[in-house]
Amino acid sequence: MKSIGGLLTLVLLCLAPHALTAQEGVRAQLEARGLPAELVGDVVALAADAAAQGVPTEPIANKAIEGWAKRVPPQRITAAVRQFYTRMVQAQIAVRASGVADPPGELLASAAEAMGRGFTQEHVGAVVEAAPEPAAAGHGLSVATALQAQGLGPDRAVEIVTGAMHRGQPVAEILDMPSLARAMQARGLSPGQVGEQLMLGGGGMQGAHGRPPGSQPREGQRGERGPRRP
């Protein structure tokens, strides 16, 4: 028992400097943004728990700052940050199970936000496995969350994002999907139709002549007017 106790003490001593550094970093960040002392203390305590479990603390601080900037009452901010922290722990499990041993904070934050909107650990894992690298997975989860907010279900949103990744579409094109979805909905397409077009790579954004809206026809493609003469 004595040797086990000594080993536990050694482990705690090794973890303590990292936890203290994380706490002080979060405290400084929150105080610099003018958060009240009681709220700072609550968030710092949650950040300490997160650091002890290997969860990045910066997204936790950012979540509190976001709530304060929106004039959310401190008690509600604390509750929201606690829920966010819990989801980050769950997201960390899902991401690590998908092959990313040391996930960056941005990826875990995107996964936690997605899970707060009804996405499951399986959804998160599917995007992480389809992504070419962790940063792209974070962007993909943010896009899936945005598409879900526009009326597509989590299953369909994940199918669209992972399909684009498997096709090798650039991250910039995937990030543009929510704006494409809004434009298609403005044209009267239902969420189901939007999903179908996005699965085809955004083909629903083509105009009446098979071109993206606003694009100019090339020489020899001017309809009744025919090609321009020299």
C-alpha cells in the first residue's frame, strides 16, 4: 500500500504543474475580457478538471467569453460551459477511437458543438475517419452542424460532408456548403432537395443554361445569338 501511495503522489506531482499552468492561463484570459471574479473562479475550476483529463482548456475559456460577450447571465454561462466541457470529454473519446491520439482543441470544440446539436459519437467518428487530417475533420464537423441548423438531419449532414471528403473535394469547397445551401433554399428548394444537390457536389446551384448563376458564357455558347464575330 505504501508503494502504491507513493506512486500516486508522484503522478499527481507530475500532473500538477500542467494543471496549474492551464488554470492560470484560463484565469488570465478571462480576467482580460472583464469577466466577474465568481464566474472566473467557476470556469477555472472546470478548466482544471479538463486539464486533468487531457482535454484542451482554451475552448472552455472561449465558450465562457462568448457567453459573456452575448450578455448571458453568469449562472447560465457556468451551466453552458459545464455542459460543453462534458461534451468535449465525450468528443475526445470519439475522436481518439477514430485514430487521432492527440486531437487538437479546435477539433474537440467542433465535435462538442456538433454533439450539442444532436450529433452522436458515431457521427463524429465518421467525419474524423473520412477527413484527410484532423484540422479538416474540425471544419467538416462545423459544416455538418451548420447544415443541420438549415434543416438537414445529422445523418444527412454527415453523409454530405463525408461524401465530399471521399470525393477529394477541397476543404474550401466543403466550407462553402452552408452558403450554397442557403442560396438553394432561397430559390425555393426544400431541405431534402438541397441535400440531394449537395450530395452531387452542389449541382443544384447551376443556372438555367447549366452554369453557376452570374457566370458568363464562353465563346460559342451564346444560344440564339451565336458566337461573337470578329
